[in-house]
Amino acid sequence: MSVQIRITLSKELDELLGKVAKKLGKKKSMLARELMEQKMYDLNLIQKELNKLVEE
């Protein structure tokens, strides 16, 4: 099941995200989601939760 969230960005960040998304051929929302997921992996947040599930 998918859940939608709303985020607020500065005008400058929104413009930058739009430029990068256009260059990559993606929607801004898709790029923002991918960046958030990558950051969660970088911080080991996802791995920690997955490890907890495996241990149970």
C-alpha cells in the first residue's frame, strides 16, 4: 500500500530539483522519493529496521 506525504521546499530547492528531474527524465516527485530513500539507506535506517524484522 502506498502512502502520500507532502513536503515543503524552498523556491530555490524546488527549481534545482525540477532541473535535475528534467535532465534525468523523471518527475520531481519521483526524484524526491528516490533521494529520500537513498538518504535513509545512507543513514542505515532501513537496514536497521530490516534486521529487526529478521531477528523476530
